[in-house]
Amino acid sequence: MQQGDLVHIPQGTQLVARGSAVVNKTEKPIIAVFIGDNSLNGDAMELCTVYALGRETLVKKRHVYPMEENNGVS
């Protein structure tokens, strides 16, 4: 994924506000904007930064799915 890509985040995913210990859980699937990869070599959490629900948040990379590019349009 590249910066600016739209991504899908499923219901029940934890979002952590950057610079805060506040954790929110998504109540329904959401669309977010991928900002960047925050994983360090050997980092078990594998986090990335997305813009979701009006702010930058950290989310586990395994819960971030790229949106399909053409959505079935020819």
C-alpha cells in the first residue's frame, strides 16, 4: 500500500489515537486513508497509520485491506 490509498477496516478493529492511549473500536466497517507503515524490523505488532474517523490513528496492519481499484467497472 502507498500513502493516500483508500483502505477498508473491518468492524471491531481497535484504533489507537496517535500520541494517546485512547483506544476506539470500529462499530461498523469503515474506509480510511493509508498514511504509512509504522512497523520496525521484528516488531510483533506491525502497526500502520491511517486517517480514520477524522484523525490519524494506529491500527494493526493485519486489519487493513486495500480497496479494489476498479470495483468491477470495465
